Amino acid sequence: MKMQPRTYIGIWLTGFAAIILLLVVLSDILLPFVAGMAVAYFLDPVADRLQRHGLSRTLATAVITAAFIIVIGLILFFLLPVLQGQVVEFLKNLPDYFQAARGWAEPMIERWMSELEPERVDRAEAVIEKFSGRAVQFVLGILGDVWAGGMALVNFLALIFITPVVTFYMLRDWDDILSRIDKWIPRNKAVIIREQASLMDSALSGFVRGTGIVCLLLAIFYGATLSAVGLEFGLVIGICAGLLSFVPYLGSIGGLAICIAMAALQFDEAWIMGVVAAIFIFGQVASDYFLVPRLVGQRIRLHPVWIIFAVLAGGSLFGFVGMLISVPAAALIGVLVRFGVKNYLESEMYDNEQEKNLSGDLGNESLNTSEDGKNK
């Protein structure tokens, strides 16, 4: 029995809906698997190169996985104590920062309140109190979501111990998985599907490898320069700002705002705030005009606004994991959308010149018929 095209479409839509539902239900345990697949995809070209030099796929995978774990372990071994010390110091100094901010803001608030009428003063105090309560609830809610969604102890241990196992098996079987999927492709559409899959791979590799390197370089630059300036907790803030740079301007603007506030609380000299601002401006300019064009290029082809929307949508749907996979997923969807738009622009639905010519020919025939009738 031959299935109709509508049946195929229904099967595909049902499958996609089931996958999305499954991802939503299991979003709390997806982080180590997503991380393992991302690392395997990142390291697959290295494994292919080792295979071309005579190593078996299993041996190449074992060497790469071991080297990757050793490098990450060394980075954590040397960097984690410094980061931990800065975080502990920040939490210890947090009351002093609040006190300093309060001392800076109170004179301005008192001057502003003295110029208001008594009724407006009471109304302003009520609004400030209500806003403060909501702000505290909002911050506590974010911390609770972060802890429950991605930073709980169980998930952290799973990320450490399960991710290397997932990486090893995915990297070892990567070519076999792709070969098996290729056999499932409909033969009459194989050329088109492979072409679009190649474009998806180019877009995805352009983001994963290129943006990963850009974020790492910016994290090193921000952390080193802010520490050299003498800014407290500059290493932690700089690394976080660099790693968040996969979202356009989020890392630089967020890091700049936090560092300016920290510099204002720590130093009396205004020029240091100018130096901090210059660091982030230089990092953003270097990223936009040198790093991204060379390492990422135009392969992802997504507007910054759509990238920001994708990150927010991914975080809303799947939490921290959704934020990680949102931009790669948007890049893949972008390839499909461009393919659909290209086929639409080449179809008769868009260009109806053929229909116009046909209607014109029919009109000419009717006109000729009427003229023949008159002549008769």
C-alpha cells in the first residue's frame, strides 16, 4: 500500500512533536548528554585526521578524549582555586558593597524626596518598597531556577562523570551514525537533503567551533586585563563576560556595567573606570571586526536580534540547556527557512508570469475569434 504525501507529513509532524515533548519532560537531565554530543562534534575533525594517519577510530577516540579530559582537568586545577577564592571574597565583602552603594545613593534620594510634596513622598516610598520586594523575589527566583535547572549537585556530578562517557561513545560512532542516517534518506531526494545537510554542518561548525574559540579568547583577555588593572574579582567577571559572548553584546555590556560599578566602589580615581570601559570596548571591537569574521564568518547568517530571541526562547522552554543549544538550533532552522524561501521564490506561486502568459494567450484567441466573426 502506497502512502500519500499527507501521511508522510503527518508522521514527520508527529515525530517532531514527540521529540519536543520528550525534551521538555527530560530537560533536567539533558545537560551531560548535550555537552557530550557538542564535544564529540567539536572533536570529530581531529579524530578523522588521526584516522588518516593510521590510527583506528577507537584508539583515536581514546587518545582525544583522554587529552581533552587532561586539559580540562589542568585548567580546573589551576583556575578553580583562584575563582573560588574570588567568589568567597566577594560574598564576604558583599555587605560592605551594599553599605557603600547605600551611602552613595542616600543623599541623592533624600534630595529628591525633599523636593516632593508629602503625598507624593508617601506614594514614592510605597512604590520603592513594592519594587524592592519584587526585585528580591525575582533574584531569589533566578537563583532557585539556576540551582534547580543546572547547578544542583546531582547534575554537576553527572556533568563531570557522564559527559566524558557520552563524548567517547559519540565520537567513536560518529561516522557510523551519519552513515546509518544517510541510508534512511529517500533516494529520490538524497541529493537535495545531502546538500542542505552540508549547509547545516557548515553553519553549525561555524558557530560551535568559531564562537567557542572567540568566547575563550575573550574570556582570557577580559580576565587577564581586568586582573592587571587591579579590579577586585576581575578574573571571575572577565571569564564570565567572555563565555557569555556567544550572545551578541551580552557579555561585553553586562561585564562593563558590573565592572564599572565595582570600580566605582573600589577606586576613587575616575580614570580607572575609563580604563575598564576601554577594555570592554576594545574586546567588542576586536570580536566584531577581527575574531568573528575570521573564525565564524558568515556561515551562521543570523541577525543579532534573532540570536538574542533564540537564547531567550531556548531558556524559557528548556532552561540552561535550552540557552546552550538555542543558537545552533536557530542556525539549523535558518538553513531550512532559507531553503524554503528559495524554493518559494522559484515557484509559480511567487512568479505567475506563466499564468499571465496563459491568460494573455486565451484573451488573444478570444479576440481573434470575435474579429473573425465580425469579418464573416
